[in-house]
Amino acid sequence: MSRANAACFLGLIMVFAAACDKVPLLAPTESTVNLTISTTTVPVNGTAQVIATVIEQAGTPVQNGTLVTFTGSLGTFEPPDAVTENGKAVTTFRAGTQSGTALIGAVSGAARAEEVEVKIGGAAAEQVVVRAEPSSVPVTGGTAAVVAIVTDASGNPLPGAPVVFSADAGSLSSNSAVSDANGEARVTLTTNRETIVRAAVGAKSGETTVRAVTLPSVTIALAGSATPEAGVSTTFSLSKSTATTENPILNVVVDFGDGTRENLGAISAATPVSHTFARPGQYRVTATATDVQGLTSSSSLVVQVNDRSGLAVTLSANPSTTCLTPTLTCPGGGLIDFTATATAPAGAGIQFYEWDFGDGGSAVTTSGSVNHRYSSVGTYVVRVSVRATNGQEGFTERTVRVNQ
């Protein structure tokens, strides 16, 4: 071979070798490819790991560096081609923004994997449950949060699912939303009448009904005709509506306008509540009812609390003049009978009478009658103090004379 021919032959060998370097290493004939996917349900824009395991006919992994190409009817792969290491080629499937069922496959040479279905977004939805918070609004109009909970076939929350909302009355803040990490999609309903709200994800749907109800109703008024006084217990009367279109009342709170409040719970049709105002003045007393759905309404009245008045007390003495030594004209023995008269306020009674006989003697009685014997000549001022069970007090006094 001439030198020129030898050079030509060597050049051909080098070209052939370079061409062989560019030919990818593929799976041998009769190899098998098996696919493993980290999840078969993927949210919109979600990802899943895809592993292709390539095994030769003899049951051993293919040579490292064997090229595997991944295929899918939806979404993309990063990378779309991967080489094996210990028989495994790994890529990431990216679902994209379109819901549907992706057929994922892998091929190397003549070996092709059986395709696996991956459901994307709404296609993975198995159940849609809808609730409203609260489940009722006032007939005067109100809002409720509508929540659609989307789950997959295993009952797991499904994020990234597009949800379409509709309502047969009122208005929605949006007709669509995408479920969050908890599988929940939310919109707001504004309505003043009973409304059915539906939520659909693909072929799956659910619905809930938002009722329109009257607000919980409670009224407050002064009980009796007594004028409120500082330091004296004042009774108020509470009553609730018995309308069948309202939710049950959960609790009633009374704000007495003086910095104090009382929670009465779920009141009956008519309930009394008492309160003592420490100081005179004008107070707005407000009763607020809250129903089981959290709807509220209030009723109030303004009360004028007067300064505390004393009990009216009268005192009689029999006789008003006595003698230590009895005579025909002067009953004797120094003994005098006293009678105190006091009228207790409505709803109260007389608690006690406290006596001061003016000569150092005293007594406490529960009745208004008492007697006292004087032992010395003189003029005495007798005082009686009366206390009612509601704390009101009154007193009076009079003079008696003791002669020899």
C-alpha cells in the first residue's frame, strides 16, 4: 500500500470512529423497561419523579449510560432523555397548567415500557364536598364563605385542582378558584335568600344550601315600675323571639353600660336579670343575642339611675311621757312601748331595726315593736334605724320624757 493510500485508509478509520462516538447507547434487543412514578395524581403545575428501570434479557441491568427517552401525552420532562446508572434512568415530570390524564412512557432502542396514567389537577378529583361558613345569612342580606374540599381516590386533599362555582341566587366573588395545599378552594357568596351553591371539578361536583334567616331577636325592658337607684338592685326583663325562621340562640350578653357585662347563655322565652349600679347617672343597657351561626342582633334602653333614697320611717311612743313612780295621771315604772313603721321597696323586706334609747340602752330587732324601761328622770332622744333586704336604709327619732 502506498503512503497516499495508507493515509487515506487511516482517515477513513478516524471518521468512522468519530461517527460511532455520536451514536447513543441503547438497550439491547429483548430488554425490558419498567416505569416507577412517585405519584399518579399531580396538581396543576405539580411534579412527579419518574424512574425507568432497564433490564437485559439475561436479567441484569443494562450498561451504564444507556439512553432512555421519556414520553407523555401531557406535561414535560426535565430532562426528556436520561442515561442509566445501575440500570435506572431518572427524570422529573412537570404537569403544566392543563388538567387531564397524562400517559407516561419510556423507550430505549426497541424496548418500550407499558404506559402509566398520571391524573393532573381536576382529573385526579374523586370527591368534592362543599360547605358554607356560616351556613345561613340574614334575610336583610349577608355574606358567607363557600369552601369546596377536593380529594383524590385515596381521600387525600388534592391541591392545584381548578374548581368552578355557581349559585342559583345572589352573587359570587368569583366563579372559579384553585384548591390550596389543603385541597380547599374558596369564594364568597352574597345573598339575601336561600341559595344553592355548587362546586365542580371536572365530572365531580358537590353542593350546599345557604339559608336566609331572621336575625336572633331579644328585647330588654325594666321589670316593674320602680325607679332605678344607685346601690339598689334593679331588675330587667329579657325576652326572645319565637320565630321559627331563626337559628337557635346560643347566648345573650347584657352590657349594663357601667363597664360590667353578664353572659346569660341560651335564655328562655322570658328571663329576668338583676344588676346594681354603683353610682347615679344615665346608662345604656344593651342585650346582644348570638345564634348558633354567629349572627347577632341587639336591643337596648337608656335608664336613669337616681341617687339612693332612704326608707320612710315613722316612730311612735306609748306613752310619750312616763313616771318612775306611777300616779293616776302618769303611768309609771319608766316603761315605754315603741313602734317603728317602715315600708320596704318592691321585691324587698325589712331586714332589721336598730334602736338607740338615748340613755345608753340599745337593741336590734326584726320587728318594729320594742319596749324599754328608763331608770332616771330626764328627756331622752330615741333613734331607730331600719335596713331593708335590698340595702336601703332609713331612720327617724323622737323625744320622750321621764318624770319622777
